[in-house]
Amino acid sequence: MADADYIVDGVLTEGEAWVPLASSTLSSGASQITVYLNDYGSGNTQLNTSQYVELVVIGSLRALHGGTNEYTSPTTVKFGQSVSLASGYYQTYWYGVSQNSDFKAESSDAYFGYCASNSADANIFTGFISRFGPVSTGLFKTAEHLVFNDVNYQSTENTLGLSYNVLHEDGLIDMIRFQSGAPSGFIAGSRIDVYGVLPRMVQ
């Protein structure tokens, strides 16, 4: 099989080595956003990510909340092989304007962070970048999430969160799912972009 254009004489020439794989923008509300990978046997469109060392997901989320609070229950994420069965997540996180931190013992869902939410205000949103890997090797899987909430320019309520997850399983990552903690889920306009990170190669 011929080398890709970004490999010349066995050397990776792509500068950042990030390859755009998929982009999804919700046209209507949804309780979750799912990315299907590799050998996931669901009939859904899937991405072949076996050549990448990790995946990066960049997104902007909003949620609808019926109350006055700006935040919902925490958004969670599931990743791994047969994600509906994956449950051995361990994690730690830092969150908020007062440097709140915690360690969470094994759980069935991985902690992502809070998603800004409001019933009407268009200036409220959550931006994030998440990294998942290693994608294909027989090692335990990890994820890192950097999450920022912009709450209508109210500096006392804008927050930054950082969380880490470890999945105590060593299969392929064949699916990633972001699950909203809001009663009405993510709203239209929420978007994620998925990138594959190529390995550095040497002669």
C-alpha cells in the first residue's frame, strides 16, 4: 500500500499531524452526541482510526435548563470498546472559580464537566477540547478534558474545568459518547469536530 502524501521516505512531513475526521452540528436537541469508530458493529457511519495514536475532540455545547441555575448536572462521557458495557472509569477533576477538586472512585460513566445552560440566553455556551488515547494499542485508555463555561459575561460565574479519566480496559476505542446532564439535553447548534493525531515517524 502506498504511503500517504504526508509521509516522504518514511518521514512524517505534516506539521501538526492532526487530520480532520468528522464534524457534527446538532440540528435539533439530543441527549447525547456519539462518534462511532473502527469496528463498531452498529451499521452507523464509522471512522477508521486505527492509524492514529489518539483522538482530539473540539466542541461547543449548550444545554436547555428549565430553572434559574446556569449549570446542569455534570456532563459525562463514555469511551472504549462496546461503550454500553464499558464501566471501569477512574477519574479526578478540578473545577470552578474557587479551585474545587475531587477524586472519583470507579464509576460507570466518566466525568467530563459542567455544561452551561439557560432557558433563553444566547450568550451562554461551553467550549472544550478533549483528548482520547491510545486508540488501538492494548493499554488502558485515558481521556483529558479542558472545559470552559461562558455565562453571559458574568466573570464571577465563568468557570474553567480540567478532568482526567482512566478506563480500566485495554480494548480498542470504538466509540465516544458525550451525555448531557440537562433535563432537555444538548440544544441545536451544539457542535463537535473530531481529529486524529498521527504518530511521529523516524527513519
